[in-house]
Amino acid sequence: MLPFKLVYSDDYYLPIGSHVFPAEKYKRIHDRLLASGIAEPSDFVTPHPATDGDVLLVHTPQYVEKLKTGTLGALEQMELEVPFSPELVKAFWLAAGGSILAADSALSNRIAISIGGGFHHAFPDHGEGFCMIHDVAIAIRRMQRDGKIRYAMTVDCDVHQGNGTAAIFAGTRTASVPLPSVPTSTLNPANPATTAAQTQMHGRNTGDVFTISLHQENNYPAWKPPSSIDIDLPDEIGDDDYLAWLDNALSSGLRQFDPELLCYIAGADPYREDQLGGLSLTLDGLKKRDELVFRVAKARGIPVMVTLAGGYARNVEDTVTIHCNTVIAAIEVFTK
């Protein structure tokens, strides 16, 4: 039996038909974990859907009403980039419930992983980029509403910037300054493209949620609202440089903010074979990424809730491997 819970439901499946988003990945992850002996049936817990009240902690009443009544406009449906249906609304409400359960479980067990979620492009009043509602933000606000935490940090390692996260948790910030130290692991000073990774540090976050996003600069979304720390990575960056930037961002964020919960958005799409990404991480590099986040959180005693976010590898089994490796990394770090 694992020392933490895996949150999963067969109903995580998104009914979107043939799509670049591999909706079948959730069941494949679940089945692989069981077939490989990594997890047992008792390690999984089934979430309940978020309530409308939970969703309204983040999203506007007008937007929630449109979703519940199927009255989105044509432009609003186009922005979602997935075909709208009442069944899809139910799946997203369930994903939000899964993140709520994972956050609550992490506070008791140091870590919990939802096999779904991580829909970080949703804004309070509209959805974008395959994301209808922001499950992670809803989980944070629910934990705060229930008095279980006051301060949270999001660490977003999807290849795409967490624009919805940044907008939802925007606080008053000062002018941009560089990170206090710059990773130099394998950066080539003679190659401007390699050294082009830029950071935006917007001073001390005065709100109750500190947001970190590590993403490819030349990728979706076109408009990137400022996170507390944004790491804008150049195309084709590999394992060593990525890990150095991540380590730097975590160190910098935790020097100025003391979260009671760390919400890790573990995207599979920095993978070098991803159809919607342009970074060059290997399967091993992505596992080391997860290990780094977990080691830092464990060393500081910060509970971690994990959502398995984007992943669009040409071979869906690679995406499944990346997500299963996140679970393996958590086992290796939190059972030592």
C-alpha cells in the first residue's frame, strides 16, 4: 500500500471525440499503475464532483450559469477548443472535485496525486485551451474557505504558461527584476538562443497564493499575464538547463513566500516528442523534474497536491509513462 492516495475516477474521461488531447490517458495511467504493481486498488480514492458553490469560489456566476445551462456563445465555445456538451461540464466538475480531494488528502498525508486535473488556462469568466474551469484554483480556495490553509503556492511545469492561474491569483507587485541567481549548468553564453531564458520576478507577492510558471516562451498562450515568477524558456531547452531553472525558481519563490500547500501542475508536455511543445526534455529528465519538486517540498515540510496536466506525445504511451513516473517519483521521495 502506498503512503499516499491516488485520486481517480473512470469518469475523468473527457467526452471530446477525436482530439489532440488524449482523453483516454487517465484510464491508461490507472491501468498501468495497477498492472505494473506500482499501486493497488486500495491506493485509489474516488472523488465526488465539486459543488456549484465550490466552483463559484473562483468563477463568476454568469459563466457558471452559462456552463450549467449550455448557453455559451459561439466565441466562448471556440475559446475552449474542445466540443461543448453537458457531459463535458460534468467531467470538469468531477476533475475539480478530484483536486479538492487531493488537496485535502495532501494536508494529511504529505502528498496526494490526482490522476486528472491541472486545467490551468481557465479564467474566472471564460475557458481557454482545453480548460473549462480551473480545478487547482478551486481546490485552493476551498481549502482556504474551510480554514485548512491560508497560503498556497502553485508550481506549474506544463510547457504552456499558466495564464488562468496568473490571472486568478494576481496580486500587487513591484517592477520586474531578475532572479537573484542564474543557473549556468550547461548554458552556452555564445548562443543567445540558449541564454534567452528570461525570468519575471514581480516583487513580493502580497496575496495569499504565490504562482510559479516554467514554460516555453514561444508557445501558447500569446498573452501571458504575469505570475509571481515566470520562467520563459527558449525553444529546445534540455534536461540540465530546465532542472537548473526549476531549482532556481523554487529557491527564489520559497525565499519570499511560506506556503502551507504546494500545488504542483505536472505537465507531460515539455517532453521532446510532444506535438504541442517545443522543449527537449527526456523521459528521465521529466522524472528528475518531479523528484526535484518533491524533494524540495519534503525538505521544507510542505504538503504537495499533484495534478497530471497536459501531455500530447505522438505516442500516447509516452504520455502515460511520464505521468506514471510522477507517481513513481513521489513513492521514491516520500518513502525514504
